[in-house]
Amino acid sequence: MQDSVVLVTGASGGIGFVCAEVLAARGAQVILVGRDQQKCADAAAAIKNSTDNRKISFEVADLSLLQEVRALASRILHKHGHIDVLLNNAGGFYRQRQITTEGLEYTFALNHMAYFVLTSLLLPALGQAKQGRIINVASGAHRRGRMNFEDLQGKLAYAGWPAYCQSKLMNVMFTYALARQLEGTAITANSLHPGFVRSAFGHNNPGFAGLVVRLSQILLAISPEAGAKTPLHLACAPELADSSGKYYEKSQAVISSPESLDTAAQDRLWQISAEIAASIP
Ligand SMILES: NC(=O)c1ccc[n+]([C@@H]2O[C@H](COP(=O)([O-])OP(=O)(O)OC[C@H]3O[C@@H](n4cnc5c(N)ncnc54)[C@H](OP(=O)(O)O)[C@@H]3O)[C@@H](O)[C@H]2O)c1
């Protein structure tokens, strides 16, 4: 990874932080993205300290807002001629329905639209790399996801876990559609499940839901270091230079849910996402 330019979203904690740190240790120029200035500064300082790599920078953006995603992309394109690895990782589980100031449902905005818009805008820089890699952190929870095209943002009925599972299904479907569009280029696109990881995932939820997540993490989850293994494999393994349009678990390409493989649904999701992005200036 020596001198590769890597951008990791959600790098202020959890799986994203470990990925950023390991990539820095391997010599990459790492750009951390997070929403909190102080957390990002602390994460960047910790990585510089532990790796002795000075090529660590950070960008602050609330990725639930398309305006901030676009401003982030424009700063990145201005500062970096090429990007070797884009790791779309920032995401979360929100039990209560929330609406962003741009009018989108929060889970949909952060977990799906941010991946969609940031990736689209950074494609020119990924195309300038010798072999650009787009890695979308999805989840095994995508298998429980159902695409509700009539009510994608839960206006009629919202429940946090189904909304999360649907958003992770979108990650897998978006990756397949993207990989098809990138055929014939040197850019690859893959998605993955990191495992059930002991991170801050779900801790934002008050009451019973937050408690259940914390307890299950104590009892069942793997460490963030273990959770980072599959995304790191996708970012670094030389033998994956031609691997695209795949879904990975435990560093192996496996078959994702039957619903995720529906190419017409993938294209429909793409079309709707592009329309929503265009409707928010
Ligand atoms: N943990 C699991 O068991 C598990 C399982 C399957 C898939 N995943 C997926 O793995 C990814 C990473 O999750 P994690 O477990 O590492 O969770 P985490 O510890 O909560 O980390 C999430 C990261 O995303 C950042 N983030 C959250 N909202 C953001 C926003 N609006 N704008 C910018 N950054 C934002 C967080 O920043 P702050 O530090 O400011 O909160 C943090 O850096 C997610 O996509 C999740 O769906 C996790």
C-alpha cells in the first residue's frame, strides 16, 4: 500500500478507525472522514503516533447531508490527483425515524445515499489510479432486508431494524450495479460483511434497543480488529485486482441474498437514487 491514497469514511471510530490505522501502518496516504472535528483530530493523531506515518489527514463532513458529501468530494478532488481505495464505511442503526435537514430519512441518507453520491463524485479520481478499488461496507443483515420501493424512506411505516437491513441490502445492490457500469475499466467495486463487531454501532439508540446491542456485543461480537480483516483484504490483496461485483464475508466471495441479485431492482434503485440526489441541490 506504499503511497496509495486511501479514503475511509467513518474513520473516527470502530471498524473504519482500525482500517485507517492498518493501512497507515502499511505506508498508505490515508484520509480519514468523520463528522466530529475533535474525534477526527484525535484519531489522526493516534494513527500518526502508532504508525509513524505522517501522511495522515482528515476531513469533517456529516455524510447524512448530500450538500456536505458534495463539499467533501470537491475538497478531495481539489487536493488529490488520484484515489486508489475508497472505503465507504460510515453507517449506523437508528431505531427512531429521523429526518435530515434536507428532508431524507436518516438511515437511507447516511447508509445508502452517502455511498451513492460520494462514489459517483470520486469516480474521476479513482479512474486516475492504476487500479482503483471501491469497497462498500454492507452487512450480513442485508439478507433480512426487503426492498420496499413504494416506501423506501419509511414514510408510511418505519421500524429501525428493517430500515437498517434494507439500507444494507441497498449497499450490496448498489455495488453490483456499479460494478456492471465499471466493466472494462481498471476500477473494481465490491461489498462485504465485517462480522458482528464490538464497536459503537447502535450505541446511539436510547433505552432497550441500545441496551440489547451493547449486551449482545459483549456476549457475541468480535473485536474491531477482527472486523477490519475483510475490508482490509479487499483494499490490499494483490490477487483481487480483477475481483469486482462480488460480496465478501470472512475474506471470501460468497453469494449474497437472492433479492440483492435482481438486476432490474438494482437499476431501479440506481435510478431513484440519482433522482433523489438531483432533487437536492
Ligand atoms: N458493528 C457491527 O456489528 C457491524 C456489522 C455489520 C456491518 N457493520 C457496518 O460497519 C460500518 C461501520 O460500523 P462500526 O461498527 O464501525 O460502527 P461505529 O463504531 O459506530 O462507527 C461508525 C463510524 O461512522 C461515523 N459516522 C456516523 N454517522 C456519521 C455521519 N452522519 N457522518 C459522518 N460519519 C458518521 C462515526 O462517527 P462518530 O465517531 O462521530 O460517531 C464512526 O466513525 C457501518 O456501515 C455498519 O453498518 C457493522
